[in-house]
Amino acid sequence: MTARGLDWTPEEMRRLGYAVVDAVVARHSGLASDAPWRGGRRTELETLFREPCPEDPGDPDLALATAVEEILPRAGRIDHPRFMAFIPSSPVWPAILAQWLTTGFNTFQGTWLESAGPSQIELVVLDWFREWMGMPEGAGGLFTSGGSAANLMAVVAAREKAGNPESPAVYISDQAHSSVARGVRIAGIPSEAVRRIPVGSDLRMRADLLARQMEQDVEAGRSPVLVVGNGGATNTGLVDPLAELATISRRHGAWFHVDAAYGGFAVLTPRGRALLEGIQDADSITLDPHKWLFQPYEAGCLLARDPADLESAFRVSAEYLQDTELGMEHVNFGDRGLQLTRSFRALKVWMTLKTHGRRALADAVEEAMVLADHAADRIRKEPLLEILGVPSMSIVCFRARSSRERTVTPEVLDRWNRIIQDQVVEEGTAMISSTLIDGRFALRFCILNHRTTRADVDAVLDRIVELAEAGVP
């Protein structure tokens, strides 16, 4: 390094930079032969990494080696072909390169003044999303850190659009993502204002119960502020009756938001468009490109039917920002959301689509749904497995059964499925998660990865069947 200590020579930057590229390429090319998950106990990691903060320069090669060999491997391989837990992410290479570029160019994208080119690209990509969702011209929004931030901003925008009433009412499904309730709390809306609308036997919000509850609230002097529908519930993948919810929301003047963080990009396929019918009627939509659009973290998005509603909710003037006021046609994305300092997240989506094209991404989304169909078909045919709920999009919930079903208590069967899950994860076969469906413990496949094959799905199901055949302990 140079005498100043913080600047490196071009030769030094290239040498370490190429080492980083080699490490990432090695990881990606070796994913299939690696374990999908590896963790570590806090006591073990404290012993490995706890140390006083260094006062003097150290060896950058040693720091890089420690990061690559000791720190980063102790985590889930979210993009492993057999990582089927939670909602995984499997970024494509052009998106990773774009993320490196935005980091290296250190782009600040809060104002047009400081990032004209990046801001224009974000407007272009947002317009692509708008077209895919079927929203009208003029709709727009911004990229966010993820769905949680987007949902929070939708709550705040809805509250402000309603005039921040004294007695608000917010309506969500009991299958809504946890970030919605958190956003309501952060926005200062009291918990007693939240109406959790029950789902039907199909696990979708009951539109009739929503309409009845809103009517009762209006009669009681409450102000319906927000209705949130699932555009692919995290728990099950199911989509609420969006067109009906939109009609009911409009009837009572409530903002209609669709949380499509997981499932929104299914609109790229004919099946997904049919499932998401009505999403085009939303006042706002949450999307997460770092889920089913194959982007690295972080890449969320909030689309609004009228971006001016976002600016009304979030724009705050300050003397030190007077130089950034360049006219309404020049968008300052810092006026549309929580962050003034924000990175150039849209570049990775732009580079992905410029490189691969929309059709290739649509094919990958469709293939994930085909693999989920295959998993569900196999589960239905296995005597010791049973489907729980209705498989939708790329999520399948199921569990192992016992040949002694009549003599085994539900508690014992739940515990047995937990043991199966732990075994599959610990031995490195796959990373799978669990949930509750109608109060019953369920194993859960969420297949989003463009690397996952039918052989991967079959291998995981084969192992679960083997463990089920061992019998309930």
C-alpha cells in the first residue's frame, strides 16, 4: 500500500480484486457439490473471531482468506439448488457484476443532481415493472432494500393519503407477511386498528368478510385506510382474490396494496398472470427482484399508481438540499421513500435483462412452478406423505404421515416431522423450512432457484420418504 495507508496502487487493487473474483467464481461453480446450509454456535464463533480492534495495518491477504474460508462459509447457501427454505435468492452473474460496479463507483442515488444516469435507469426499469404488472402509464415508484421497507412505505403513503385520521382501520389477511403488521406499528397506527380478516378453506382472504368488516367500521365512525392483499403469500404461495379486494377497497375509499414481494414476477408467465389477476388495480405493489427475478440482495421495489402520493408522504425540504431542486421532471428518489442516501439498485436488474432478456427469466420462473407441480404430484402418490393446503406458484406444504396414524397423537406426528426436517438439514441433503397449516406442523418447499432440477427435488423427497419409512419414534 502507499505511504498514506488508505489508498492502494492499481496493481494492489487488481491483485486483491482478482482474488475476490476467483473466490466468488469458485463458490458458484462448486455450489452443487457443497452443503446447502452450514451454521455455527455462538460460543464456537466467539472463540474464532473475538479479538480487540486492530490498531495498526494488517495483512490484507490474511483478512481475505479468513473471510472466504472461515466467515462466509458459515451461512446458508441461499442459491444452492437444494436450498428450498423460506424464500431463497439465486442471483445471476450479470446482476452480481452490476452490484460490484455500483459498489466500486460508489453511486449515491438520492437525487438527480448526483446521479442523473443511474436515476434515469431506475425510471426505465420501474416502467418495465409497471408494464408487466399492467399498471397505467404514469405509475412509478422506487427501488428499496426489500419487501419490508416497501410494505412500510405503502402503509405510510396510505395513512397520509387518508389524511392521517384519528380512528383508522387497516385490513390484512391472517396470512399476511409479518412486515405488514410491523409497518403498521412503525407508522404509529394502533394495534387495535388492525383487522385480521380470516381466510377460507382455500387459505385466501374472504372478500365477503372484508366487505362486512369495512361496513361495520364505517358505521362505527372508523376510517378505512388500507387493505393489503397477498400476491403470493409467503406461507403458502396463494394469491388473495385481488380483483374483488380492489373493488371493495374503492367502495370505501381505502388504499389497496398488494404485497407481491414473493410472487409478483410470476406475471411473466401465463399461469402467473392468471393467478395475479387484479394486481393491476392496486394503488401500490411490493415486489422483490432479489427473490424471483434472480438478483442479489438487496433489491426490493414499491410501485405506486400515482408516485405523487409517495412524494406527498415522504418529501421533506431542507436548506442543504436546495441545489438538488432541478424541476419536477428530474426525479429525486430520496423524495419518494425512507432513504436519502441510497445505492443504485436498479443497475443489476437492467444488466440482467440487457444480458439475458425477459423471456429467459420468464422461462426460469415457469420452470420453478413446474418443479413445484412435480413435487406436489409425487407427494400425493407417496403413502407416507400428505399435502397440506393448496400448492400454489412454487410453494408446496406437506408432511410425513405415520402408518400408525390412528394411534399417533398430533403432537407426536408434529415432533416426528420436526425430526425429519432437522435430519435433512443437518446431514446436508437440503435446506427446508417449516410452517403451520391449520395448526399442523408442515414441511415447506419453496422452489425459486434457476439451478434447481427435477433430480434435486426427487433426491430431497426420496430422503424424506426414507426417514418416514423409519417410523414415528
